[in-house]
Amino acid sequence: MFKITLEFVYKDAGTAERMLSSLKLDNEGFVESRVEGSRLVSVIRSERLSSLRQTVEDFLACAQLAESVILGKGGASPNAEEEEEGD
């Protein structure tokens, strides 16, 4: 069994909840997601590595689209300030 956990950190819990709602239907049965404060935590499991990779790619594409709608058309990273500080 292969497993990957993805964490998306947003500015507030409301944004994380909106992301969860946006992604929930597309990923039912493939991805387990929950909100922890301002973080969206998603766990993906698969028996085959190739299936895991495909599911992760699909999930990230859906997340990117949801972020562009929720955060604005620019698709700015939810952690733009943190990324700039770390560079």
C-alpha cells in the first residue's frame, strides 16, 4: 500500500473549508480530506504506485482550479508571503 499526505495552508479556516467543499465531490472514494484550522489535509492511498501518482496529479489539478476560483483568477499561492520569506 502506498500513501501520500498533502497539506495546503490558507490564510483562514473559511478558505480551507471552501477548498474542502470544492474538492469533495470530485475525489470521493479516492482522497480523504479534512480541515484542521486553516489547513486542508488530504490523504491519498493506493495499492499501485502508478495509480497513486495519477490520483495525486488529478487532485492537484482540481486543487489548482479550485484555488483559482476561490483565491482569484491570478491563482496566487495561498502562502505567497511565506514563500517569499523562505527564498
